[in-house]
Amino acid sequence: MVDALVNAFQDLTPAVQALLAGGFTWTVTALGAGLVFFTSSMNRRLLDVMLGFAAGVMIAASFWSLLVPAIEMSEAQGIAPWIPAAVGFLLGGLFLRAADATLPHLHLGAGREEAEGVETTWRRATLLVLAITLHNIPEGLAVGVAFAAASVELPAVGGATLAGAITLALGIGMQNFPEGAAVSMPLRGEGASRGRSFWYGQLSGFVEPVSALLGAVAVLVVQPVLPYALAFAAGAMIYVVVEELIPESHRHGFEDAATMGVMSGFTVMMVLDVALG
């Protein structure tokens, strides 16, 4: 499957590749949100396992799809390999922390009074969507930067390949399914219509093709920052995992099941990346 996608993508520009891959991850978010048309609720244990699985995928993707290529690319450019990886990783986390502190949003499962960021009178549904949207930005950036890295011809850059970028997009898309459901299902449970619940659920993924395109274009224009950009995306994704996904999956008393979800997600993404990327 990945080989077929590589053949289909290889004649496209990195920007178009990133946009299509971001569109795919958005579509999977919409599919997850679409569960609301078939059921009004989801087993909480299952949802926590799915969120844990998403966290595991993001952790594995951050290392194999982003940090390893950043280190290899730094070596190929004659830079101390740990510098871009460390600097970019920390900057990614700091960027998400600053956004968390300023943008009004509400974490999944939290009450309206627990909203973070600057004070606002916005509705709970809007704040929920903003939270998922904020945390989808690094996923889109990761996809865009990965496709940009795959197009840069440098010696000894074994990790930055088109197959690796496609595998990353597939992994992020896979973990977007529970995120879409995690927005639409609670809204439906609070009395919102199925259509409205779906709309807000899929809307949270709209930022991914946009940020994927911006990420690809930005690093292609300024290629020397590419190792930093890869590590930046990794740091932002790890921040999301620690700040949002794992705490939410442990909020309802199913910690062990959610932890096994993390282990499973990490293993699946690791296998995909090592075997196919």
C-alpha cells in the first residue's frame, strides 16, 4: 500500500503532497466524528483506550518519523546532531505552552469552569473544538515538514524519505479517528443535534491540511531550518500527549486499559515506521 502511494505521490510537489496528506488526516477526523450518526454514546473504557492508542502513535511518530530524521539531517549538514534536535524539541513544547496559556480552550471531559487561556464567554462547544484544533496544529506541521524533508536531497539522510512521510500521515490519520469521536460524542451527550455534533467534531481537524501546507512551504523556503522544524513538530506533539491525551485517558478510572492503549499505539506506529518508512 505504501509503495503504491509513493508511486502516486512522487511526481507531485512537496506542497501538494503535504496538502493531500493533511486532507487525509482531516478526513479520518471526520470519520471519527461521524460515529455520532450511528450511536449517541461510546463506551468510556473504549474511548480511553483509543485516546491512549493515539498517544502511543504520537510518541512513536515523534521519535522515528521526526527526531531520527532531524538528527540524521543535522549530521549530513555537518551540524552537531544533538543541537537541532534539542533546540527544536524544546521550542515546539514552548510554542504549545504559550498557545495553551493564551488561546481560550477547554480540555476534553472538563467542565466549562475549567476553561484555560484568556477569559471568554464563548460556548463550551467552541472551546472544545479550539482545544482539539490547537493540538492538531503540530500534527499537521509534522506531516508538512516530513514531506518537505523527503524532498531535500542530502547524503546520509536515511530517515527522511517519501515512504516515511506517507507512513507518518497514515499513523496520524489513524490516531485522529478517536479524536473526532472524542469531540462529537460528548456534544451529542449534552443534547446537541447529530449534525451539529458532527460539524464541530470534523471542524477540529480542518487545521491539519492548512498547517501541513504551511509547514512544507516554510521549510522548503528556508531549508537550513529543516532539522529544527522536524524536532519542533516532535516537541509540540509530545506536549500534546503529556498535556492532553494521557491525562484525559486516565480521567475516568480506566488507567490500566488506557496505558495498554498507549503501548499498543506505540508498537503499531513503530512497526509501521521501521517496516515501511
